Amino acid sequence: MSLGKKVVVEFSIVPVGTRGTSLSVYVAKACEAVERAGAKYQLTPMGTVFEADSLDQAFDVIRAAHEAVLGSGTKRVLTSIRIDDRRDKERTMEDKVRVVEDRLSKQCPH
């Protein structure tokens, strides 16, 4: 991986027309697809964040998760995607959080 090529992606896949209100089975299917793709990821209460080395890889991971949810019994899904493609400086998911936490600790010392 070359400098500046880390892409951080947040996505959410919502099945439409499910029998119940719980979505955990679908979230698990999406996460399994991300794991199979070999992407480093973090599950959040409202979506999933992962790192990719390129936009192509990012879209491949999202496509796999999208198809996994569709393949789990639902006939329609809505997939939302946010991409942070920074080319001047390589950042990981942890770096992005740490920078903000450092600022907060400087502003609000304990």
C-alpha cells in the first residue's frame, strides 16, 4: 500500500420488507462478508466502518456485503455509503479517532 491510499468507508445496509424489526441477522451477514473480504472493520450502532487500500477494493467489499444481505432472504435493500478518500496523508480508522480524542483531552483536561 502506498502513502495516501488508505480509504475509510462507512456503510449501512437496511433490508426492506422484513417480517420483524430486528436487523441483527442482516448486520451479521454483512459483517461476515466484510470479514471474508479480509477488510479491517469496526461495527458501530448505526453502521460499519472499514479500511481499504483503494476505491476498487472498497466497492468490492460493499458489493459483497450488499449481496450477502440480499442473499439472506430479503428481496430489497437500501445501502448508504460514506467514503473518506484522503490522498495527502495516510490515516487509519484509529488515527482519525485518536486525533479527535487528543484535541478533546487538550481542551478538557481531567
